[in-house]
Amino acid sequence: MPAGTADASARSTAVPFDPAAPPAPLERIAPAPVLERWGAVDRSSHAPRIVAAPGAREGEWAGAALVTARPGTAYGKIVDAVGDVPAAVEAVLAHARDRGLVQVKWEGWTVDAGQARALGFAPMRAPLGSARDGGHPGTGHVRWLGAATAEPSYYRQTTDFTCGAVVALVAQEQAGAVRPGALDRPAELALWRGATNFPACEPVGLGVAVRRAWPSSPVTVGLDTELPVLLDSYPDGEREWRAVLQAESRADAARAGVPVEPRRPAPADLRDALARGEHVLLLVSLARMQGFDVPHWLLCHGAVPGALVVEDPWTNAATGDTWVDAHLLPVPDASLDAMWGVEGDRRRGAVYIGRPAAAGEPGERWGRGLPEPAGNG
């Protein structure tokens, strides 16, 4: 058996995957096109490993899968399974349980929905937007190893700067405030235009834009500073006018009745907000998951034991990262706590969006006891 690790009951063997030197047992069962795809990108930041089911004879594998995952997360992703596929998948599930993961996903390069369903995986909703191109699998499947969460749509941002607008739209689509099919590029750019601090969306401006777009949706902004944010990368002259715009955003928030809470929130606050039926837009750094310290917006929409579940509208094709990674993405509370902070002072921002009020329903800010504003700003 190749050098690697095996769990106590020998249900699975896991070895690091080096595309330049694949293990001999793998080469005997993996089709050449599959191995070629596995080695076509640098997956090293996603800890690629082969998880295999032992064969009848020592040194052989009955089936194997390439498994990857973003750092700091609580899932494993099967890129492909080869050989005896059911045996390979059972090995992956055993490996995932041994590691305390909450979920296993499966990209649909070589598996169809029927095969995946027979092995306990549910189909994920087909992605919208640019995640439907040839760089992403057309389908994806998920198997929760415990509790599951409701599934929103997945939409990949079409620019490098519209993440805030996208996560707000996805949240509102799941809440029923955006009609199905209306989550598209014109909607993405229109909301970004109303929220941008050029080019980023800072928390107060994003919260005000959400409130203006959906007057029946209660909005609260959490931001643990009164100073401007997302300006560290600009020279002084470029910071000054953006700071003026952020001051205007705060004035707009006061006029629109959007509270700005100055205390520093924690993951426990996210779980409380989710329990109240809110969606939370989180301003995080991508350093932990992607390797570069860039501010970015995620949508936190679900919680399971051991992890909070987010949507990430950005994927990194250079690492083999696809919409299957970014959709229904479970992140342990401690990992999310480490990601949730931007720039040198690690300021923490969030936008809490309550359930839209139904016609005739009193306009109370969900779970926060705040009155509905007289106007929408």
C-alpha cells in the first residue's frame, strides 16, 4: 500500500496527490483524460489528496477519488471518483467523518445525478451567471453528514468588485424579495451602482442601497468603527473623497432609518441573526481561503453544528476552485471569526437583512425591536 494514512478500520487510505507522480495503483484505474484534468491546474492550496478504497490484493486500490477543499473550511470535494466508484465514495465519506467534516460535495464532471443520488448525494441547484461556463462543472452534488441548510441560488459575480451587490441579491432572492430569474448582470450592476464607494461596497453604503431597493426589508449595519473603511490601498488623495462619500452614506442611513451598530460582532451573533430569520452579508478577508488579503463580501445564510454556511460569489479557476466549492460552503465558527476582518486594523463589518414584511404586516425590524422608517431614503 502506498505511503499515506489509513483510518483504524482500513475503510480508506489517503495520500497527497502530486500530478507529476501519481501513485501506481491510481494509474491502473484512472482514465487518462481524468488524470489530465486533475493535473491541469495547481490545486496545491486546496490540499489535494487521493482517498482510496483498498483492493482485493495488497498494493491495489478498488476505487479512488481526488478530494480537495478550500483551507479553513469543513467540507471535502470529490473532483472525480474512478475505478469502483461506490467503494471510492464510501472511502471518502469515511475519511470525511474521521476528520469531523460536515459535508462532502461532488463535481459533476464524470458522474450524473442518478449515480450521485444512489450514493446518497442530492443535486445542487444549477448555477446562474458566469458559473455556467466551461471552466465549471455543469452539475454538482452534496451530501451532508449531519444537519443540512436550505439552499439559495448560486450566482458568480461578473466583475472583480460587485461581490457586495451579488450577495445582497442572492439573499433577497432566497427571501422571496427578488423574483426567480431576475438575478442577472443588469441587476448586479444596478445594485452595485447604488452602493459603491468606487469600486468597493463599504458596509453602510451597501446597507442603505439594500434598504432603498427593498423598502419592506429591515436592514441593520454592523461596523465596529466610525472611521472610513476599505481605503488602506489608496494614496491620501484617493482616500479623501471616498471618505466624504462614506460620511454621506452614514447621513443617508440616518435618513433612511438604517441603524449602524458600532459594537464588534462575533460568530455567536451570526447564529442568533440566522435564528431570527435574517441573512447576513459579511465583509471578510480572502487571506485564509484564497491566499491573498483582499476585502470581500460573503453571504451567511445557514448554520449547522460545527459550521456556518456561506455563499461566496467569487471562485479562483487557477486553483481548481469552482462554484461547487463556493456554494453551500461550510466554515467552522473559529475559521470564520479569523476571516471576518479587513485591512490592518481588522475592522469587522456586516449587513443584517431581515425578512421582507408581507402586505399589511407591521414594519418592525425583525428581532431588533426597531421601528420601520418613514421613508426609504
